[in-house]
Amino acid sequence: MHIDARQLNNNSLIEGDICIIGAGAAGISIALDWMDTPYKVILLEGGGFEYDDKVQELYAGKTTGQKYYPLKSSRLHYFGGTTGHWAGMCSPFDDVDFKKRDWVGDSGWPITKKDLDPFYAKAHKPLQLGPYNYEYEYWNKELPNLNPFPLDEQVVWNKMWQYSQARFGKLYNKTIINSKNVHLYTYANVMDILTNESGTQVNEVTIKNHQGKTHKVRATHFIMACGATQNARLLLASNSQAPKGLGNDHDLVGRYFMEHLEIASAELWLFKRFPTDLYRWHYGKTKSSAELALTEEIQKEKRILNGTVSLSRLSLAKNLKPKIETWQDDDPRKSREKLNESYDDAGEASKNETGNIRKAFQLNTRIEQAPNPNSRVTLGKEKDALGMPKTQLHWELTALDKRSIRTIYQILGQQVGIAGIGRIKLHEFLRDPEDDTFSDSTNAGWHHMGTTRMSNNPKEGVVDSNCKVHGIGNLFVAGSACFTTSGAPNPTLTLVALSLRLSQHIKDIINNA
């Protein structure tokens, strides 16, 4: 069922069993999981079904620290969320990502990968992926020409990916609209969360829109699924009863903002052509491919972060502008156009390349960001058109981030040399071991994570192992905001799996009541 909140009488009261705030990948996945149950699910989306610049403007904010994309254009604010322009790259986190690592400060989830495995498998359905199998041996039997580089498997392994083309907005709008028990409200921006007097239970949330309408939503359970940046913003802005913001007794809401560093880092020059499609990805065509990664044992030995290395043709890649430069328009549509133009121009420039460069590849890093409490989301002094304080993002990197990237390529270079297949040439910014800085051309993945991190102890995080906000009995956070560490893979598969685990937890609560 669909209701446009702009058409409701002012000060309407909306009531249900479960209220999901946000209709992106996390929120829609949970809503689908509750379809055809006897419970009334309220799904709140701040925008409509198409891009609306006035609604998108609500995401505008300021950034400091390491250069970042404009906040207005780093997420999409309509039904389906940022899946409206995502690349579809899916791979689960590794076992090591959930472990406490003594060389990575503030690492260690209160759950393990085994806890998430059943929900990774379940997440494949809404993401329209193949089987929950990311073993190279499986895909080597399924697909032709997946010859791996002959590298020492005790040092370097092939991390497999699958590719989703699920645009949640287009894919699931009719399903949600036709649902009997899921009630979708569009143009319903949540502005405030109100609790009981003791602050231990949420009573209602306030929603507003540009038509000047204000409504109240009451439910038994509330799930925040607005994305990592907006989840933190909403908790901090809900400060009429808790002056520091909800769940923020220990000043942790908004802290530990994490991104993936996606950086052109080195060149691989092969001695001769290597016949393989294993490391090749064509959007919309490839079912599975691999990126190179270092084993957990090597990460521990070298005391570095977890990352992967992908290959792209050097003749093309050397002509590409950094994404952090092309994606600087506040309008995400215009930034997308500029990004596409950069690829078109690079493709045109590479057409006449001949010689050894045809056997050369740019090596691109995707690596987790070390958890850093100083990398954070706060509220700015300026307010948006609906009266909510705008977001202030301070993105800060550490020496461990830089050292980890450098070490990955030193080891990979050694392994490529031992295998006798080529040589690796480091990019200039990695050559000085004393230089821990990052340039303004450093790319990020548009992957917002952290901000309401998971922990068993409220002094170390915002939500518990079931994604419930510490101290508030019926308020939960879904998605990548709960990540304690960011892993190397794109976050969508993991955030959907974590959201489905949360969904099951709430079902268990209801069934055991």
C-alpha cells in the first residue's frame, strides 16, 4: 500500500507494529521480509519514486578533513536509495574482518561471520545474486577461462565477487505498493524521535515534508534504515529529551565514520599476455570475477589492514581523472555525467595505444579504513528547509591506512616477481615510507559505514549485537551504520545480511512475547 504523506490531513497519526525509517536497500529488504505477515509495517521514505532536487537538498552538508564528495550527491534520496546508481559489486566480509586484531585499534565485532552466514545466503534473494558461494573452485567450474595468476596461495588468494543489477526502486516498487500489510509513506522525512520520560522506549517519531505537513508515527518497534550518515544525524538531532542526542551518552554517535579507500596504487607490467578472464569485470555481463587479496596470516604478520587489488587496462586507466575530482557537483546526476565523460574520454585516448602497454594493468586498491573516532558525523549550525540541522562530516585517515596500502604492493610485487610473470611499479605517493599523508585526489567508494558501531559495551559502541540502540528497548539501527570495521568489499551485501538478521531478531522478540 502506498500513501503520499503530502496528501494526508495535517497532524495525522499513523500507527503500526513496526516502523522502518528509510526505503533503501536495508529498509526495503526488511519490509520484504515482513510481507504477508499479520503485522502492520510502516515504511517511511523521505522522497518519492523519482529524483526531486528539493528533497535531495535535505542531504546537503559540509565536509572537513580529507577531501570528500559533496554530501548532497553522495547518496540518493528517493525510494530505492543509492541502489539507484550502485555498481552492484557483492562479496561477503572475511572471517578476519570480525575478529579483534591487536594491530587495528577498536576492531572486533560482537558477532562472527558464522553468525551472519545464514543471512548472507538469504540476502542473495533481494539482491538477485547467484548461489551463496564465493569459492574460486566453484566458479572455475561454472565459468570459462578463469585462470589464476600462479601466486603463492599462502600469501595471495583470489577473492571472488558476484554482481547484482537490482535497482531496488524499480524492482520492488510495485511489490511494496501492492502489499496488504506493508504501508509505504513517501515524502515522510523523520525529523525527531520521542521517547518515554526515562528515555528507555521510543513512543513516536515526527515526520515532515515540504508541503508544511507534520505527522506522528507510533509503533511497537522502530528501525532506523536511513544510511550511516543520516542515521547518526537523526539520533543527534533527536535531542529535546536527551541533550546529547539519543544513544549518545558516551559521545559515540557519529564517530568512527568509515569509507573504503579506492586508490590507483601501482602498475603491473606482464612479460607476456596472460590468458584469463578471472580479473576482468564488464558491467551487466560478468557473473563472477576476482580481486587479489593477502591472506589473514600475512595481514597478521605484517600488521596491516584488509584490502583487495583489482586490475584495469593501463592504457585506459592512465587517462582517467580521479573520481574525487569528477564527482564534485551537488547534483548527483551531473556528477554521474562527468564521471561517464571521464571514462569516454579515457577510452578515446587509449584507442591508439600500442606496444607493451597492451600487456600492462593499473592496480587499484580497495581497502578498509582503520576505525578512527576522530572521523565523524556531527551536526552543523545551519538547518535544512524542514528545520533539521545539516550534517557536518569530518573524514580523517591514519598512518595505518597508508602503510597498509604500501605493504600490500610490496608483498604483491615480491610474489609477482617470484612467479616470473612480470613486475610491479609503485605509484609515486607510496614510495616514501615516511610519508603517511593522502593527497586530495584520493578516491573513496561512496560507502558510508560506522557512526553507530556495534559493540557489547555501550562505552564502546552505539548498538548491541542485535543492532538495538544501547539503553533503548525498541529502537534498532539497520545497515552499514552498525559496522564495527569496514572490511574490503563494497558494503551492500553485508548491510542487507545484517538487516535481515535484525529482522529475524524482531520476529523472535514478537514470537517469544
